[in-house]
Amino acid sequence: MAEHLRNSDRAEARVDLLLIADMVAPGARVLDVGSGDGTLLSLLEERKQVDGRGIELSQEGVNLCVEKGLSVIQGDADKDLADYPDNAFDYAILSQTLQATYRPRVVLEHLLRIADRVIVSLPNFAYWKFRTQLMFRGRMPVTKNMPWQWYDTPNIHFCTIRDFRALCRELGAEIETSHTLNAYGYRLPWAVPWFLQNLIGEQAVFLLRG
């Protein structure tokens, strides 16, 4: 049976953020790319006492992070990651952001250069509900966790779990661990084969090493 996260934890943060926090070592140097409102950095500072930095595209998001006392600057992952030196961080994190970048492969290459380990969470566009909505309704899928219409979605590249694993192989990135979640926040058991995870998993979290 799949493992379920505590209800108290679920209320505090997204499931994938809790899994990410579990992957980060205490006191680590962390770069959070696409910090949003700072939820993940706040979680990491509270639970793991990390030395956290962030980069966020929107000025509104930067303002929210700064109000929380977080060290976040405005920047574009597609352009500004090239300015970071090699091995500047222990972890670089890209949470639900890779599919919204213009050059996902280049962004991932920079993250693998910048940090010893890279954590990526992403929605799985091969999820069965997405497939059936497109097949039977003939329209781009909309779900609770992917609520946007095709004309206002922030997602540019529609990646699947299988696609991402193939990209990691192309880049020579080792997948140290990964977790696949269904629509209810249950973590699928390790015994579930990858082709089935690609069908029934709504999102996934990967810990990579270059």
C-alpha cells in the first residue's frame, strides 16, 4: 500500500515540498530556483537550518520572500543561472518550475554544474487523467493540481516522468532517488514499475547528482 504523509504536514506545505525537505541535509547551502512566495525556503530554514538563497522571476514573489526575511533576488532561470560559479551550492532545487522554462535542458545543465545535487519536482503530463481528457473530450486537460486553461498556463514544455528520466540519461546525471505521487498525495511503492508510474503518477520528485 502506498505511503501517506501526515495530515498535519499536508496542511503546512505541498506534498512535494515535504519530500524535498526530507532530501536536504541539515545546514546545507541551497539555491531555490523559482522561489515563488518562499514557502519552500521557509520550510528548509525552519526544519533543516539551511543557508538558503533564492531566485524568482516575479517581483511580487520576490517581495513576498523578502517580507519573510528570505534572501531571494529577482532573476530568470533561463538567463541568469549562467552567472553562478561551479559548485557554489550543496543543493539546487527546481520545484514545479522546469516545465515553465524556455530551455529546460540548459537550465538543468546549469543546475548540475552549480550544485553537488539537484532536486527537481515536476508534473507528469502522461498521467492517465490527462490522457483520457485529451482522448475523449478533445481538449487540453484541466485538473485540481493543474487548473490552468491552455491559454493562460505557465507551462511551456509538457514533460512526462519517462521523458525526464531520458533527459537525465542524456546529461549523464545519476538519479540517486525518486518518488512518484498520485493525485491524492500518496507515494507510490518502489515495486511499481516505471511504465506504470508514468501512467498513474501525477507528479514526481527526483534527487540528481551530476
